[in-house]
Amino acid sequence: MMSGNQFSEAYIIIKSVRGLYTVASPDGVLKECPARGILRKKEQEPYVGDWVRLEQDVIAEVLPRKNEIIRPPLANLDQLCFVVSMCEPQPNLRLLDKFIAVSAYKNIQPLLLLTKIDLASYETIYQLYSSIQIPILPVDYQKPETLEAVRKAFQNKVSALTGNSGAGKSTLLNALDSSLAIPTGKISQKLGRGRHTTRHAQLYQLSSGGYIADTPGFSTFDTMRYAVIRKEELADCFVEFAEYQNQCRFHDCSHTCEKGCAVLEAVKAGKIPESRHQSYCEMYEEAKQIKEWEL
């Protein structure tokens, strides 16, 4: 059973293009339909991944969401899968940590998919993120069992792939299910990143079960594309801080520079990875710049 299809009379939105939505019933019947204008006035604009009810082939109701991300607009995700290339482009730990923080903030299960592992070692990244209990699946196209592990991770879930342009998101999807035939792009030698081959969010139904979205790639990760996280909420998005942040001398400790900060002491003692704390500090500075209207 798919996540959310307890609504037997409901449809899931699998594609949205210029105000026209493609919806699928739980038994796979597809329809194209518009949405009632009143939904936008009620700030209930339908997203890909929403479960909706129709009246005369028009979306009349958007059922309650368990989560959403802003751009691209996606709803009801079970997991957010970050495709990390081991080279061309090189792994970006800051980007990766921002992704993991957004997943925690939105209560979406993160999953790391490591590509191009035949071209460079992945042991450092594997050890770093497995130490904070992040699921990791290396992908080797010469080893079918690695693709099968990814298929199993996607079964009966609504997932989204994201990551740097050129990391191999569309290539991975095509390898998982050749019937998808998603366009792929070449790496720009000048820029060291791929061309953006995905133009809109769309859910693809995998033959092995589950829905997955291939989202537009990007060369630098803007957290606000996915969520606006206040500086006061950020520490809770770094799971390894949980054991220490209530032990700080000051109750409003930012965990960036204060004396008596238990998080900083844990970093010095090697209990919290230094690179993760550096990412936190960078995100904290960015969060300080957020204007009230952006919230």
C-alpha cells in the first residue's frame, strides 16, 4: 500500500504544469484536471505529492499534509534522498549538512546515495554520516545488488531525489527503472557541474513500487529553497547536539562561541564531528540574516 492511499476516493498529484495537474488514483487511473481557484485564496494551492479529492474532474479539496518543501513544491514525502557524487562534482559537506538539517526540520527521513564510487573513495563520508545514524547506500552500476538495495529503500514510499547538478540523479533513476527514460545532461568541464535537465517536480511511479520525484539540480544549496529555519530552531536539526545542548551554562546558548557551551566542548573532545559543527555555525549566521517577512 502506498503512503497516504488510505483515502480510497482520493487521488495523488504526480505532476503539475502551468495550473494543470495530473492525478493518479490508488489503482493507477490517471486524469488531468485543474484546481478550484478558491484553493489558492485559502492558501491551499495543490503540490505534487498532495492527496486530493475531485468534483467533476476538478480538484476541490487538498487533504491534510504531513510535510512539504517550498521549491520545488512537494508534499507528503516519506524520505528525501541526497545523491552525492564522489567526483565531478566533488562532495560538498556544507551542502550535505544543510540537506540533513532540512530533513530533520521537516520530519522527513534522510537517505544518502553515493554515486561514482568506482572513481573515488567514499570511506570518509560513509564513516562521518553513519556515525550520526544517517542511512547510506553506495551505488555501483556494475553491481546490481547495490541498485536493488535502493529499489527496496524506495518501495511503498514517496521519495524525492536532490543534490548538486551533475551528481547523477536522473542517471540513477533510469538505472532503477529503464521505462522512465528521464533526460540526462553532461558535466560542464568549465563549471564542474551538470546542466539542469529536470525542469519541474514530478512523481514517477517505479515498477518495483513507490513514487519518486527527480527535482531540479543546483550548484549551491540555498536552504530556503526547502525550508526557512530560525536560528533558535537550528540546533534541534543537528541530532548529535541533543545529548549536550541542555548542559550549556546559558539557556540561550547559540553553540557557536560561548564559554561553558557543552556542544563546543563535545566538538573539542571529538564527540561531535568538527565539519558538522562548522556547517551549523555557517547556517546559524545565515539564519541570523532571515527577515521576518521570509518566515
